Amino acid sequence: MSLTMRKGLGIGACLLHVLFGLGAGQSAQANNTQPLDIRLFHSLKHIGAPVVSPDATKILFTQSRYHYDDNNSATYISIVDRVGLAKQVTPSNGGEVYANPLWLDDQTIGYLHKNKLYKQRLDEEEAAVIFSPAADISSVSYRSGRITFIASVYPNASLAESKARMAAKKRDSAQLYDNLWVRHWDEWITLRKPTLFSVKLEEDKEDDDDEVKRVGKEINLLKDMPAFHDPLLRWSVDEYVVDSQGRNAAFVVRTPETDLSSKTSVDIYVVSIDGTGKPRLLTGNIKGASSAPVFSPDGQRLAWLQIEEQAYESGCKRIYVGNVPLAITGADSPTSATAVARDWDCSPHSLVWSQDGTTLYAIAGDKGRNIVFSVDVASGKRRALTETGSASVVRLLDNENLVLVHSNTNRSSDMHTLKIGSGELKPLTAVNKEALENVYIGDAEEFWFTGARGDRVHGWLVKPFGFDASKTYPLVYLIHGGPQQFSAHAFSNSQWNPNMYASAGFVTVQVNFHGSSSYGQNFTDSIQQQWGGYPYEDLMKGLDYLLSEHGYIDRNRMVALGASYGGYMVNWINSQTSRFCALVSHDGMFSVPGFWYSTEELWFPEHDFGGVPYDPKARSHYEQFNPERFADNFTTPTLFIHGAKDYRLTTEQSLAPFTLLRRKGIAARLMFFPDENHWITHAANSVRWYTEVLRWISAYTNTTLPYSIEYD
């Protein structure tokens, strides 16, 4: 194929006038004539992160959509200006992916398609390849004439060398390991490591066969890292950022140790992107996990998030700011840094600098919402800029405005602008407005009750489609995972969107029990050695509170569903009570001691259960809230779901309780996905997931669903 691609859809060919007044979901409250069914839900568009143009007048973003009839997905790129005038940039053909949008200048964009980097002027319909790498690349960035990207390569190998080595035939398939950390999430560790590269753009030079060379030779920026090329150590670049001057990159890597499964040490290094000098460690004075680095506008300071506790992934993330050395040469000692807003009992998960370098904008969980805050760097003083819903990504637009992706339980995610001074939140897009025009999308009503330890506990409730207070309805209890996470006031595209169950006719409830984040670090930490204690007490007391307050809930038709920790809690519920008529456990935990012996991140159970299970002192913590220990009590029909590639909680954790119930003659079903990991990542599998889950819970609650769920 020619390296110049003629596109069927030019940048000006599709003009989308975004009309404001009613966002996606709001109009449905007045004309909620149909439920949010499985196929409609999976056809909704998912919006990506905003990418602001250098002149701050335009924003690139991706949209993704699943086509049920063709069983394929499309990811394409759109552009929107500051008043909400949107255009589609790339084709939206099923089965094709246009991703990683970036700006080369104010009038020229770039993106990845079939692992080639294209560039296209906004006033033209043709796109041309500027980089055709020898290996797969991702996370492409452009600054001052140079491209940076991540590629998985063998130690000290170029892209071409790594490709050649992968293509070489091997006599056998053995993989040898001497250190723990042999697999992670859904893959076995290999010698190849995600590595940071840079490459310089050059002037266009046409050759004889009409292909265009526009890049120089790529540079491995990690070639001088200590022990990085030790094949026994699992180093990898998890994330990186380049300063606006195009001088330096800050990247995040795990500290090279022989037992990475028991440590959470993650460091940030800074390196010149032109390959001069060696990487310099910035964060080695602190042994916890570092994340989310971001350069100040002048490139001379770096802000990041830092957990200060070793071997704990859910500790409070502190904001740190440190100076970036102007010359990245030689020095191995970490830079000095100071914590900002140390008294803040929220844990941010992203940072953005203001134009003048005096303020950081952060997204942090706060009482079941993801709120945007401004943080004064000098004083640590904070101010909430949003109040409701949840922000997922925020970027600086100018000195008065931010641009962000925002959603509510009853509004799907869209691009918004946020006025820093007034907090005015204005939608720029409404990508699902037409699809959801007459669809019921219920808002979440919050409630508080007294839970374990006498603490106030928070939850959300969504009423069912066609709600009538004079009638009674079955209840779905959605139990979040983590466990140090929370159910947010947000529109989820996963298997845990409360409106999918509300539209099926269920009162849908989510409780942010002890251990949940966004309610202060003490509340989060309280779950340690209490997995089946305080959270279970919260869930039961929350249920009792709702039954006492809402006569429309049928106490004889209640089901509970959860994944990961939520799946553990479903199994624990099965061992402790029979008040639910059916359960669903997705990638849950049945044997707590067995979990330690098979999982990959050992720091997690060792922290929450107080040690290793072969230590008699810690063993009691593993056994106290171990569902397996109460196997004789299991009596509730349960649908178990598991993915073969889940290495956090292996398939035996669902196969065992399934075997238990069937051997006892109790109804149970196992839904197994050979191609899934800890989550459901394929749209067709998600359709089947919802189909089987709604069939299961409707059958056991004697509920007639408001739409057909026949599966092709």
C-alpha cells in the first residue's frame, strides 16, 4: 500500500452541529418511553481524552462505537472548537482504529492507524505516513520537531532488531524464571520490555517508489538505565510526559529489584529526549509508588503524585513538586522535592499546571464523585471547581478555562469546558444525544446511614424504568471491587452501570462501604484485616435502612452482584446469609489463603491481611473472613463468571465454589471466557455477559424484563 492514504471522509465532509440545552440522558427524563437495553447500551459512543491545539482553539478526541450486527468496533478521531462545532476527521469504518491523536502544529494533526503514524492538514483530505516503525508503538507525543513513543523491545535492541528476534524460530517454547513477577494482569512476562524512544522528524524527501521518509533513526532513551537490560528484572515504562519546550521527558518505572511482586516502589526519571546524557532519578528518596508526572509550563519543575507507604497501593497520594535539573547529566542522587497540601485527606489521581505555574488542577474522589480541584502550589490551599458528577480527564485550555471529560449517572461522558473562576461547566459535545433521546436514564439518589463503627456510610440508588411508588420492585445490590475504590456518580460503560439494571426493572443500589476511597484515608484504611467485617456490616445495615425507608422494595426479591473484591463479597455473603434469592460473582475470591499462592501482586494480600499465610501469626487473618472456611453454609444459587487470562484472581477461585454448589445439588452456572482477563474487554463478550446476568437475576426474582434478551 502507498504511504499516502486517500481518505473517503475529509475533515470538512462531516459537520456536526452540537445543540445544547439537553445533554444525552436529560431529555429521557421527560420522554422515557423505552429502557436502556443491552444492544443500545453497547452501541453508545465512548469518548476519549481531549488533546488541545497549540493555539488553544481546537480539541482533538477519539470516539469508539461497537456495531452489533457486524460484530466489530470502530475508533475514529473528531475535532471540536471552543463553541461546540464538531467535525469528524477520520473514517469510522467498522473494524478499524484511528487512535493517539496529536498536534504537529495549529493546522496539522497526527494519529496512529495500523501502526503507522500519519499526518494531515486540516484544510486537506489526504493523510500521509510520516513514520512506519518496525515494531508496534503507542503513547506517541510530539514536541519541537521530535516524536517520542513507547515500544516493547528486547534489552538494548532497536525496533528492527527486536522484530527480527521475534520472527526467529525457536526449537522449544520454554520460558525460565528465577524471580517472582512471572506474570501480570493477563500476560506472562517476557524479555521484551515497554521502552521509551524518540525520533527526529526530518524534511520531506521523496524516493523513487513514491514512499516518503520523514523521520530519522529512533533513539532508545533508556539505554543508560541501571539494570534496565537485566533480562531477569521486570522494568517497564508505565507512563511518561514531555515538557512543552521539547527538552526532557519524565517517565515512570518500577524500581529494579529481584522481588517486584512484594514491593510497590515506583520511581520517576527525567531524560533529555534527544538522547544526550543519561536518565536522572527524581523520586528515589521515597519508597512508595510515584505516578502522574507533569512538567510546569517553563519545564523547570515537575509535579507528581506520591504514595509514601511501601507495599501499599491504596495509600494517600500526596502532591510533590521538585526542580528539574537544566542539564540531565551524570548525577544519580534524587532531586529534592516538597509536598504540597499535605493536610489534604483526598487522594488525587491526575494533575495539570496553570499557565503561570502557581496552581495545580487535580481530579480527586470526594464523597462518591470525581471532583476537579485547584491547588495553590505555595500555600496548599484548595478549592473545588465542580460539585456534581465525575471528571475523568482534564487538560488546560487557557488561563481561564479547563477542558475535561465529564459524566453523571444519568449523562454519558462528553467533552466540557470549565471556567476556573466561576466553576461554570459547559458541554462541547453530546455524542449520544440522538441515541438516548427517548431512553430512560435514571439519576442516582444519594443516601446516608449509620454503618460499622458508628460511621456515616454513603450510597447511591437508581429507581427502575417506569417507576410507580405504589408498586414493589426487586432490588439489585451492586458491590464494587478494589476494595479501595468507590462507586461514583458517573456514567459507566462497563458491566456495572446501574442504569442497565434499573432499565431492566430493578431498584439498583450501590453502597460505598468501609474501605472505599473518596471518604478520607482513615475510612479507606479501615478495611485492612476486615474484608468480611466492616464492609459486610455496612452492606447489611444499608439494606436494612433502605427496606425501612422505601416500601417499594420487595425484600423477597433481592440479588447481589460483584466483581473482584465485589465477587469475594458475594461469596462471603453466600457463606453468611440467605436473604438474597440469587447471586452473581465475577472473578471473585473463594479461598483467601489460596489467593496469595496464585496471585501476582503479593504486596496486596500481605498488606491487607497482615503478612504471609504460612506465618501462623498472619494465618488467622486470612482465615477469619475466608469464604471457603464456611463452605457448608453456601445455599444461594450463584452465577460465576471468570476469564482465563485473569492472573490477579485465577479461574480456580470461581471453579471451586461452582463445584461446591453443584456438588451440594444447588443451582449454579459457570460462564467462562477463554479470551478475557480480570475484566470483560470485548464488546461481544459484554453483550453476552449482560444477557446471561439479566437472565439469571430475572429468573430468580420472578421479574419480567421490559425488553427481549434473546441472544443470536
